[in-house]
Amino acid sequence: MQLHFPSALSTQDFLDHYWQKKPLLMRHAIGNYPFDLSPEELAGLACEPDIESRMVLQHDRNNWELRHGPFDEAVFAALPETNWTLLVQDVDKYIPSIAELLQLFHFIPGWRFDDIMISYAVTGGSVGPHTDTYDVFLIQAQGRRRWQIGNKASSDALLADLPVRILEEFEPEQEWILEPGDILYLPPGVAHWGIGEDDSCMTWSVGLRAPSVAEMLGSHTQYLLDQVPETQHYHDPALTPQDSPSEIQKEAFEQVNAQLDAWLNDKDMRRRWFGCFSTEIKDHLFIEPPEQPITPAQLLENLRRCTVQRHPYSRYAWSRSNHEHLYLFVCGELFELAQECQAAVMQLCDESRTGQVFFHGCETNQALLDTATTLFNLGWLEWADD
């Protein structure tokens, strides 16, 4: 399976000239992929209580209705013939063949991806003109969808008193009709409007994570608070008698800055925080641990004849530390390993199933085996189906 860029455009050209800069239409970008999820199957997912889904209905240009799942089957029978769309999040977490589609985008760091959302629209169905704060690859899977894009719009210029974010003003500058296999890439902030052209329109949206700076600051601050010992307190610089005892002198500010900067400017701590932050999973994607825990010896023996895979809800990433170690980040947790584990860690994080490299790493490094055992007993690793 391969992503086909327009003629004469290389992967590096895309990253240099389009990624997070401007839209790109890719005709016939995907070949030999079945796109065999039906609208009925998508509706079935939307009826499941643990799956995030919603429905958007347009009654007129300024009148939009938002409904949240899970839905009852009777809801679909009562829908109008036109102007509605169904959206289901995280479909890649539930259907392995859909998750494989992410391999098309291996040139983008894997920890950046959020999910594959799938939408089904009847004729005229859409979610209205809007902007997103993240990059997205809009893959046309079935039917046809008309896409209009405009200039970068202010996210504040929205229609008032609506449950969905609809731009108050939208002036399309380009327009295309996408057929199955076509992809439209959109960077953050580009105004766009997709409208179903027929009653079989299904679009698979590959979205990336783009946390706000405020969200990152909040998370980083909490991480620091969890790390700083309660025994650390402010202490004075060298004091001399001062004319006004109520004055906070510059030496006190310098002392405070030094004490805070020792934590705020700790780059290795920030690396550990960001790895944990970027691999956190959504609250509703709860991973059930196995009923029977396994010991390191049992895991190693089973690895001789079986392979393991990451749980489909889980998120993995790794990095090199500043202390000649590796950091393995899994579902918001940190595991520190020796550099000699790098090949095994890369296979664990990059490949859908572990192989001999991972087995050899566990066989020769007790810390890696203990870590793998912990991951298995948390449910973040599981036996692969053969």
C-alpha cells in the first residue's frame, strides 16, 4: 500500500512546501485498498455505547442540529432523505484493517496521529463551513463529496447560538469533487466545506493531534508539581539592611527566578513530560488488563513461539534521553531502558507485531523483559492473532 503524490512531487517536496502551509489535492492517491466499511456497519458502530459518534443535520443555512450518540436503530429510520451526516471517531481503534491505512503516512511522526474519523453523508449532508486547528487528510472512500476551501478564517467569526462551529462568512476560492481514492490534505486554519454529492458518500478523515499551548502549559505545570519535592522552599539571598522593609529588591526576584528556572529549564524533565503527554490516550478508550497476570519467565517462554502486538487503543513512542538511556513512552507512562534495547524498542513502537529483534532484546536484557511484562499485565501489549 502506497500513497501516490501528484506527478513530480516527492515526499520531501510535500513536507517542504505543503505540510502545515497550504492544501494539496491528490487524485488517485490510494490504489488497491478496498474501503469495504459500509454505511450500515458505520451506523452499527454509532449504536455502541463506548464509541464516540455524532450526527449533524442542516435545516437551513443558519439552522443546524447536533445529536450525540450512541444512537438507537430507530433514529436512522426517521432521518430525512437529505442534508444530514453521521460521524464516528476512532474507527481505526476498532477495525484493524482501517488502522493499517495509517501506514500510508509513515513519513509523519506516528505520535502525531490522533485517529481516523469516518463520516457518512447523504446528498447535501455536511458539517458546514469551518476551520480545524489540526492537519487532516480527507480520504474519499465511497461516493462523491464536493469540497470548497477558502482563505484562512478567524475561528471567532461563527454563527451565533449553534451547537456546531459554523463560519458566519465563507467565500470559497477553490472547489473540487473528490472520487474514491482521492485525498485532500488541509493544514490547520484553512476554511473548508465538504458536501455529499450522493447518498453513498463516505469520507475517512485522518486527523493529527494539535494540543493548544494552554493545554500543554497546564499539563507541564501539573507534571512539575508532581515532581518537585515538598521539602523545597524559598530561601533568601544574602541580606543587608534596607531602607524600606516593604520593598521586594531585585536580589529576591533573582533568587526566585533561579529556584524556579532550575525546574522550568530542566530539558530532560521536559522531554519526559512531553513523551508522556503525547502518548496519553482518550479517557473513553479504557484498556482492560488481562484477568491472569504473567511473570517475566512465562512471557519469555511464550515469546519463543508467539508474537505480541500493541493494544489498538494504546499509544507508543520513544526517545533518547540526555543520560545515554532510552525513554519508552506508553499510554502516558515512562519506562527507562539501556541504549542496547534500541532495536527492540523501535520494533515494538514502529511495527504492528513484534519479532525476533524484540524477543532477542527481552532474552538478553532483564529490564526490557520486566518492562514488557508490565505492559502485558496492564493490557497495553497483547498476544497477536495468528
